[in-house]
Amino acid sequence: MVYHFKMAKEVMEVFPKTPTMAFGTTKKEMAHQRKVCNISIFFSSVFDKEVNCAMCAGIKPPGSVPHHTHTDWIQCDSCFRWCHTQCLHMDQKSLEEAQVGDWVCSLCNK
């Protein structure tokens, strides 16, 4: 996996030239490369827990009709992530009940 990620990264950075790859392959060096790859992927993510649904990662609800993007959102009282009620298959009654007390998302409820 590390090799694939490194190759893809190198190709994208020097395209159309041919990349030159040089990195160590010991267990320690590969562990370091995995960490570097994971950090790179993490910081390149466009997910923002303030505006993206924790279930679908979208801003609009899935399957929403263009120009008709209304859906209710609910925030987890544990991790503070937001979720579309549509993604949770939560009806209006369940939403109202959840808003009365503390609501914990399925990611925290494990």
C-alpha cells in the first residue's frame, strides 16, 4: 500500500516526467512512510465536521432534488459531529425526542 501511495504521489508531483523514487524499506522506515502517508491523507481531507454530515460527508442530503436541499440536522452531544436526519433515517418524531435530551450518534454509541 505504501508503495502505491508513494508512486501515485511522485507521479502527480512530477508529471509528465518519470518520477524518481528512493526510500528505505526496513520495517522502521516503512512504518515511518505509512505515518507520513496517513498524515498527508488526513490533512488533505476536505471533511469539515462543522459543515459535513458525519454519515455521508455531504453538505446536501443524499438524493436531494436540486434547489430543494432542506433537511434537518442533529448534532451529537458527545463528539459534536452533525448528521442529516435523512441519513439516520430519523423521522420528525424521533428528531423531536432526541432534541429534548442528550443525543449520541452511532459513531459514539459503539
